[in-house]
Amino acid sequence: MFCIVDAHAITVPYEPSELSARIQALAVDLIACGLDPDRCTLFVQSDVREHTELAWYLASVTAKGDLERMTQFKEKSEGNEFVPAALFTYPVLMSADILLYKAGVVPVGDDQLQHLELARETARRFNHRFGPVFPEPKARLSAAPRIMGLDGDSKMSKSKGNSIAVFEPPEAFWNKLRGAFTDPQRLRKSDPGRPEICNIYTMHKAVSPPETVTDVHASCTEAKWGCVDCKKVLFEHFEKELIPLRAKRQELDASPEIVNGALARGASKARVLARETMTEVRGVMGLGSRAV
């Protein structure tokens, strides 16, 4: 299940006229990057209304104190005069996204482990109160569960201006990568590096072959390569990954009916599962009338 979470997107300021285009663009990117709509369920969150319905029901078994401890809420609300309630309850909707499909495994970055643990706690509380409906989802982390931003201060984020877009032109991609923060103690090429704290090495682990990762570690710690040398090798491996993806993306941009069809089929499949879950949820909670 791959969900484009447009209902989450409205928890921060946005332009309604741009949202539809952003949804379409993300769908194109996801398919171009390898999601096969014939093998997975790709859909838009608001096309399956049960997400927001379940979020309201789950809010009844989610503690206010748990939401107040969410790190991302603290970060996104800090310094803002107006903090919408939707931003505060954002993690409840995230729990609904997961539990609605009774997910057993959820791939996340380590910055989302806190939210996933909230979903697990919510499932436990719901099951204790109403009966065994939801499994407790487990996390699956990749080899690079946190990619830091180009500034080295926090995770890579478009909103913080410290990111590289996957489909940026190669020259722009390289210019950003070339200026990315590395080991602060490595001032000269002759200074031995510390790959374990370097974000470039983290990205190597995500996109470079194992033998290259081994070479990078040795060449950095033994000061055989400078940081720019290391970035050039990383860029080469990025390009090997991205060249076919760019071609696929161009094909999809020229055929929007392919993407729209995939989203429609995905929403249809997701709604079947979502309705089954919600029938069960309403039943154990005692909701609804017998007349419907």
C-alpha cells in the first residue's frame, strides 16, 4: 500500500490551486522511481474517506500527552502564532493510515519511529478497550534510515531548503552535492576522515554497490581521497540510478492517463479493504444505527 497523503499536506500553509498538481507530480515520481501499480496499491489519501473517519475514532483512544511529546509537532509549531489543531493531531491520522489496512510492517526513516510507536500504542489501547481488531505494526528501516540535509544540521527536507530533488537536472544536482557538508574535522585532503559521521558516506550506503562503499570507507579513513573525490564517485552512482528514472518520468509526463488510471484503480482496491476494516471498527465500538 502506497498512499499519497494529501490530507496530511493541509496541516501547514499551502496553495489549494497547487495541491492537485503536486499530487499528480508525486504520483509520476513514485511510478518513475519503480512502483509498479500492477503489483502494489498506489492511491491518494483523500480518495479513501475512511482514513479521516478512522482518525476521529482513534483520537478517542489517543492520549493528549502522547501527542504533546511528538518531536515533529514541537519543531513545526515553534515560533508560529497560529498552530492548527490538525498539526497537533497529525500523528493520529498517520496511525489511521497504517491501522486502516492492518499493516504488519511499515517502512520508515528513523525520524518516524516515534510516530510508529504511537500507532502501536493506539492499537494496543483500542484492542484493550474494544477487542482485538488491529495488529501492532513493526518498523522496517533501510540501510540509510536518516539522510541529513546538505547543511549537516538536520534531516534532508525540502521545507528547510537543504535537499536535493531526485529529478533535478544533473548539473544542478552536482552543484548541490558538491557543496554538501561533510566531516567538519577534515580540513585538508591529507586529514583522515570519519565516514561514520559523514552524510556523504550515508548516501553511498544507500546508492553505491557494496564494494564501492568499502572503498569509500578505506579511502576516507586513510586520506587517499578528498571529499570532492568521494562526492564525484557518489554522483556517478546517483546518475546510474537516475538516468533510467528520468526517461521513465518523461514517458509518464507525456501520458497522464497512465498515472490517473493507476490512482483510480489503487483507490478502488484501497476502498474495499478500508470499508471492511471500518465495518468491523464501527461494530466493536457500537457505532451507527441498525437502520443503515
